[in-house]
Amino acid sequence: MDPASLERLLTEVAAGTLTPAAAARRLRHLPFEDLGFARVDHHRPLRQGAAEVILAQGKTAAEVAAIAAALAKHAPNLIITRAGAEAFRAVKRKLPGARYHARARMITLRRNRRETGRGEVLVLAAGTSDIPVAEEAALTAAMMGSRVRAIHDVGVAGLHRLLAEREQLAAAAVIVVVAGMEGALPSVVGGLVSVPVIAVPTSIGYGAHLGGLTALLGMLNSCASNVVVVNVDNGFGAGYAAALINRAG
């Protein structure tokens, strides 16, 4: 339940078109619904402006589907991250409108397409190998109401590819930069723009890359003051934060 739906419910009670008892039944699962194996947070949209997001990793397909069905009773949009095909099939049986995004490993249900962002979120992938994480970021920001543009394969090994997109860089309200290897791209982008740059290190690289640790440390030591960093492969966290910044901006 979000602030708008709560206000509508209270208006119906005030107008006499909904009894207090019926309103109480609708609200009985606030602030959470106990499924036994999970406590579904229906109150989150009122506190944070977005519904709870399901992390499928470590959950059975049946658990993911049950949580999704519970959330979908109250939230128009639904995001499930780190999901496989088995989880999607289980969710699809309960929510036929759900979609699977295999490369991003995400399941989404979108019934409200209203834009809440004030500008555009730009998502850059340094290399083609970084696209899965970049897609996770882009889908998350889009599901949260932002207008999103994605540009891929603009890493520092061919800097002219990035400079060819200067117009898009200048137009963005927030930029998410996804990069593996040495993780240099966010600093370069940060030096070209005056908006927040959210850096996402990926686990793409060779031996001394250390599963993304090298890129993470490089980004944390960026000399560009507008660069902030999320965890390795955390496209979801970057997209979520970008959408909130875009909404507030």
C-alpha cells in the first residue's frame, strides 16, 4: 500500500462508501504479513516509496512465488532479483503478467507505468561482459518510475566511444557506470559531468582482478568527487539509488 492508495481508502471511509470494518480488513496486514517462512513488508511503500524487493537467491521457487503473490495483492509493481527459470515458472503460475529477464536474472510485474523521476537515468556498461549487471540496474530504475537510457561497450580501452556520447552524458540526471577489470570508467565519467555517478564494480576480469575486488578498490579511491560506489555486481542497488536520486532531484 502506497500513500495514494491509503488516502483513497480513507476518503472512501469518510464519504461513507466503505465501512470502517471493511477498511480494517484491508489494513490488517499492515505493517507485515507472516507467511511462516517470510514476513512480507506491506508497509514499505509508505516508509520508503517503493515496495519490498524479493531476492530469490537462497529461496525455493515455491517461497519466491508465495512472497510475490502476497506482495502483488497490495503493490502494483514487483521486482525479483537473482532469479532463475524455475522461480519464474512458479511466479508465472500465480502472476500471469510476470516477465522474466534472463540476462539480468530478474522477474518483474509492472501494472503501474507512471514516471516519478524528474530526469533521465543513464546506465553505462564498460564492456559487453558487463551488460548483465547493467541490465539489472536499468530494469530496477525503470521499474521504480525513472526514464532510463542504456549505452553499452564504452570502456576506457577505446575512450573515443565514450566521448561520442557526450550529449547523452550531459543530459542525464544520474549516471550508473558498470565496469569490471581495473574499474577506471566511473572516474572518467565523473570528470565529465556535474551529476551523481554511481559506480558498480563487476566480477569480470582476470586473475589479479580478484573477483571484482580490484575494481571495487579502484572505484572507492576515485579522484572524481561525484562518484559513489556500491558492492560488486550490485546492479540492483545502483538502479534503486539512482531512481531515488532522480525522484528527489
